[in-house]
Amino acid sequence: MTNNNMYFIANWKMFGDVKSLNSLNKVIKFSKIYQKNKFKLIYCPPYTLLSLFSKKLKNSNIGLGAQNCHQEETSGPFTGSISPKMLKKIGVQYVIIGHSENRATGETDLIINKKIKSSIKCGLKIIFCIGETLLQRKKKQTHRILNNQIIKGLKGINKTNNILIAYEPIWSIGTGIIPEKKDLEKNINFIKKKIKLKKLKVLYGGSINPKNINNINQISELNGFLVGGASQDPKKFIDIVKKTFK
Ligand code: PGA
């Protein structure tokens, strides 16, 4: 059975320019008329488009998120960085933290933990990414890795009503390979048991597209999807939502 209140988050990564704004029209229209099921769409464009998206999405029911932020809450001598408060001020509501592509460039669990804390203080909701590498999976270390990322990333954080967990196996991101339904179910349940908090939402991310969505959208514990590549095409993004509720 598919959950209500599913999240569909578009992670545009380092793609998109002002012309991409036009692609939003279709999705805004869709989200207004497609009321059959309850779901929340959230766009996470690159920093350069956040202000424009904020204006464009103002009277829509689509949320806006950033793809990262600095761990310092407000301001400071950090060249090239953007603070959670700066994001909040321009109408951003969500922020992706701990994405494996940022972990790969040296973002540690400690920094991730600081970023989560600062962002919560500023009133942002967190999309907290966790996931194992292919090697870790092969060595059957998945649960140990997830456990570690959860414990360190959420250290000292008691309230998690502002946190969405995005389980993204690294071997699945951008590869076209998605986990077996049975495996995914097991890992989602592990995360939910580990973070024993009411109403915790766990999303899946990695190579989701309209063709494979039906393979995994019937997991009752799943609360949505973090979509990379396919989310840049409005038709594909809309199809992913429609197929989930079919
Ligand atoms: P993908 O990316 O859908 O292109 O695999 C997902 C992500 O990295 O969030």
C-alpha cells in the first residue's frame, strides 16, 4: 500500500540556469490539480537559482530546499559559503545535508552534525542523507554504516520532527541500478527501528525514474523519494509521482 503524505524531492545538483524556471510551470500546475493523493513536492536547485525559485514558487504548494549549507548558523569569514540563516531569509524551507557527493569531498559526520543543528536552529527542515558504498554492501556492513552515520549525524538532536531521512545507497546514485525491493524494505525498517521516533519519515534516493518507480514504490514504510537526474525533466518528475499513486 502506498503511503499518503509522500515526499518527492528534486535534487538538481550542479545543473540548471534561468531557463530552467520555465520547466516549473508544468509542475506547479500539476501540483495544484492533482489532488487525488496527498504528497509534497520540494525543489532543491543550485544556490544561484534559489531566489528565483523562491519567487516563482511563492503561491504554489511546492517547497524549496538548498543542497547544502555552512555549519555556521548566521555569518562569518567563510569564503564561498552560505549559512542556514541566509537560506531561511530568502524563503528556503529545507536543506539537504550529508549527501554522499559532499561526504566524498571531505564532509565528516561531525560537520554534518553541526550543519544539522545550525539549520534546525534557523528553522530549516533537514533532508539528512545516509547510505553505504558498494564495497561496504558486499562486505555486509550496510547496517553498521547506517547505524554509524545516524548516531554521529544526529548526536545531541532529540527532536526529529524536522528531519527527513534520505536513504541513498551510493552504488545506486546515478548508476541506473536500484536495490531489490526486499533489501530496500529491510534497510528502511532498520533505519526506522534505529531512530525510534514517532512519525519518522524515510525516503529512498538513487536512480529513480518513471520506468523503475513501480519496482519499489509499494513499500509501505517508504515515505517518498529523493530524485536526482530524472527530476530535471518535469514530465519525468510528474510521471514518478503519478505512477507512485497508480
Ligand atoms: P540520481 O541521484 O537520482 O541521479 O541517482 C539521486 C541523488 O543523488 O540524490
